[in-house]
Amino acid sequence: MSFPHGSPPGTEDGARWTGGARLPANRASRSDQVRRDNLGSILELAHHRGALSRAQLTRETGLNRSTIAALVAELVDRGLVVEGEPEASREVGRPSPIVRPDPSSIAVAVNPEIDAVTVGAVALGGRVLAVRRLELAHAPSPGEAVETAARGIDEILRIVRAQHADGPSSAQPPTRAQPRALRIVGIGVAIPGMVEAQQGIVRLAPHLGWVDEPFTESLARRTGLPTHAANDASLGANAERIFGAGRGVEHLVYLNGGASGIGGGVIAGGRPFRGRSGYAGEIGHIFVSATDRADPSGMRGSLEVEVNRADLLAALGLRSVDADALDEALVASSDPAVHDAVRRQLTHLSTAVASTVNLFNPEMIVLGGFLASLDRAAPGMLDRLVRERALAVSSDGLVIERAQLGSSILMIGAAELAFSELLADPTRMPEAE
């Protein structure tokens, strides 16, 4: 069929042709939303799972093969996924192409602490490309943290751009299309404190001395990149749920020990549980002893008073070290004073964990940071004490695991925050550099 003016009637403004009748606006918008949702579902599966065949995507989403083919083609065109050669399969019929996240889409992760600002770059798919820890002589003010982070971001992006210019790594599987130019999705910030969920305002980060600071807005203005922030342990919990020890676990609690104290993140029913304003999971402030000593928030006898990184470093005779170095030192030490410090801290930790088990009845407790190092230094002690102190019915079937993502956990968790809007709507992908 030909048309006298070169296009079907009713398509002059880009509307879909409907046999001469214009598609109602509300139906068109619903159709666009369904398409965006389906694009997001496929991209999220590729991002979280790494590599799936078109046949797997068909089964996972319930969409038909032709729809999957069209949606994957659009994601390829947008530079968000790549298709690889089909893998050998026992299934009848032609092998299905493999869909993977395109690693040229990058999120920047930032974690300000009392002794450093750590910056990383994470590719779509959760692979950490580079990390830099910028050490500080004192806890940074919000302005100092912004400037330090901006300097680290410039450095980390130079590194990633150089890596990208060298071409795809030989470790990457062959694909039908080479990765596109780099695209920086945005910045995710893991804050050691309480972050207001809607505006990203740091309401209280006691170890840093920050109160009601618009850190997210300041970093976005300084870098020109979309920026989102959340509590560090909540982000760590989500990272372990997606990429680490908590894969497939619907109910877990993640406890992170860092230079700025102890944070907690809760996954309930497979989703992050953040509470009304985003402050849930402050397990570091659970009461565990009758001491008069107070933590930086002013709470006496809290978990952070009795279980902290500074006391472990003092026992080891060390100053500021990164998480991996502290882990090695604790496990390797034969000093009785270090062993006593480890046992004392694990005893107090078990009190807080038992209370957490009674409150949330999780399937799994995941330990990160120096808490995982404590567990490694005295294997089995924490598990035994928790089962002695928690209700038997609440701890039945409980598994205590160390975080699988190691020192990368907060980089991956913060990056997931930056990727969240893209996963919700892949049509919002920023322009390539």
C-alpha cells in the first residue's frame, strides 16, 4: 500500500499507525509504560544475573519470543546489553543468543569515612573496575568530603577511561558488538549514618559529626552528575542480597563494621526494609552493656561502645589500615591480648545479634567489615553464643555468613543505588562521552 503524502495517516506526530484511527493518548502512554517496564525487567535480569539466553528471558518474564527479541534489540541499540554467540544446549531447536549487560555503563560509588573517602567505579553487571582510597588525617567536614570525593572521581574516571580505551578485557566473553563509549550513569553514596530517604539529606552521621547536611545535593552540584545517598549498611545488605551470600534469601540482616561504627541493613520479603523515613537497621545503637561510656550519638552502653575497630587496632598496635589488612592482622595474630579483645567483642556482638534474631527472625545474618574479621579470628564462637541467647524458635535454621563481596561491598551497594533509576526506566540512559 502507498500513501499520497509518503506516510500512513495519523502518524505525522509520531503516533503508532492504527489503520487510519489515531491511538488514544491514554492507551499510547500505557503502552509506552509497559514497554519501559519490560525493558527494565530484562535489563535488571541481565544486570543481576550476568548472562542469560533469550530463551531464559522468555521463561523468566513470561513474554513471547518475538517480544523478547524486540526488547533485547532495543537495549542493544541503547548500549545497555550485548548479545554473544549461543552456547551449546541440550534443548531442542536452535541455540539461543546470550544476553549480557554492556560494561560500558558505569556508576560511581563514594563512601566517606572518618579516616578516608573511598571512590570506585562499577560497571553494569556489578563488576568493580577500580577503587581508590583517599586517606585523611581527620574526619572530613561535608565540604572536605565533597572536594575529596570529586578529586577521587576525576582520578577513578581517568583510570576507567584508559582501561576502556585499551579495548575489552580478554576475560570478557566474545560478543556480537563491541562495548560502546563510556556512559556515566551517576553517583551512589554510602553514608555511615542516617539518610533521609526522599531528599538524601544526611540527618545524622555521628562519627563524622554531620547533622542535617545536604551532602547529596552538594556532591551533585560539584560533579554535575545525578547523585543518590543511603545508609552504608542498608546498601551493603542489598548488595549481598543481589550479588553475594544472600542470593535467593528472602529474609536477611546485614551487619557492617567500619571505621565509623556499626550499621545494619534489613532485607524482608526479598526487599530492603528501611522504615518510614529510611532510618531502620541502626543495630549499632542496641544496648548491650551497663557501661557509662557513650558512643558518638550519645547513647551509653551501645554495641558501638563495646565493639569497635579502634579498640582492635589498639590491641594490634596498628594505626589506620584498610579492611583487608585488618582482617589479615586479626586472623594471623598470636597475641593473647588480641585474642582477649576478639572474644570480648564477639560476646557483646552476640547479644546484639541475638536481639536482632528475636526481632526479625531472619534466615541469614551476614557479617561485613571488621565484624567478619572477628568471626574469622574465632570461628564458631559467635554462632554458638547467638544460639544460646536467642529464642530457639527464632534461631532455628539460622545461618551466619561472612559477606562474600569483601571490601568491594559498599562500592557495589552504592553503585546499585546509582543504577536504580536506569533499571526502572532504561530509556533514561545518559549520552555517551
